[in-house]
Amino acid sequence: MKNSIKRELIEHITYKINDGIITNDNNEDWHFHCFNEDYYLIGYYVCSNWLKSHEFGEFEAAAICQEYEKEMFGEITTIYDNSESVVNMLAYIYGEVILSEIDAHTIEELEEKLEEIKN
């Protein structure tokens, strides 16, 4: 995962904490609330620019999404034919990686570990 994406997704998680969307009471669902409850980004143009800003080609990014699906589910069922679906799946995948690496159980622990990763 590119550092620029990691930093951005850490900021996104921090916003979710600050907005009270993820709490100690829903720690089993942090990933869902951060990266699956709503789109990370909306709009083909916005998403295409996001990929460019992180130096990702659309085919490269789509291949990562397909590889994830194949590894997790044994088959590819989603057609990644636009930048919006690709970016939102990448956020889902990389968000899962970040939260699983941190393995926090409380908001306080999550905030502390996010701060460590940022520095």
C-alpha cells in the first residue's frame, strides 16, 4: 500500500472517530462504518483524479481489487469497469489492512496506534 493512501485512510478513520461514528460500543464494526457503510469517494472524475494523485493506473488498481476478490472469495464477481468502483474497493481493502494491522479494541488504543503509524 502506498504511503500517501495509508496516510489518507488514517485521516478518514480519525474523522470517523471524531464524528462519533466509530466508538467503543461498535468496535466489531469499525471497518464497516469506515469503509463499507457509504462510498469513500463519489464520482468518476473525482475517483479518476484520486487514482492519478496516488500514481495508480486504473488497470493496476482494478487488478488489485480482482486479486483480493479471488483470494477472499475464490472467484471474481464484481466488474471493475469504472474508477468509482475501483477506488471504493481499494479503500475497503486497504482500510481492512490498516485496521487489522492495528488490532485495537478501544477507541483510545486505536487513536494511539493511528498516531504512531502517522509519525
